[in-house]
Amino acid sequence: NGDTKNDVFQPYECPAFVQSMEFTVFNRWGAKVFSTTDVNINWNGKTNAGKDLAAGQYYYEARVRFESAKRESEQTILKGWVQLIR
């Protein structure tokens, strides 16, 4: 709502050992409405095209690869819900 409090969805602190990340947001019908590979996410409640999304509940999925001593690190999948309030 522009009051500078919770206006952007992002992790508290981005770990230094994140190798790559894919963050995707879906609406309640399962349609992808936003995606980014930015480890800071910085989702402001808009689509990738810059259109404001309606207030409601959205599902997110983050596929993260952390740096590892292994040649090919395993992917960690974090999922959850976020409530968008306008």
C-alpha cells in the first residue's frame, strides 16, 4: 500500500552461499503470475509485466541451490503462502 512497511516480499538476509534461485508465485488457480532468479526476490505484488495483482492469497515456490563441496549440489525447494493486502 506504499507505506514502506511490508511493501516488498523478500528474505530476511540472503545467505552468502546461494548459488542460484528460481522464485515463482502462482495465483489460486495455479497460473504463474510472477517469477525471478534474483536471490533477493523483491516481489512487490505485481506481475512480471508490472500489473498490480488483486488482493488475496498467493502460493510461492523457491528452488534454491546452495554452494557445496559436491560437484552438483542438490536443489532445496521452499514453498508457502503469502497474503497480498491492498
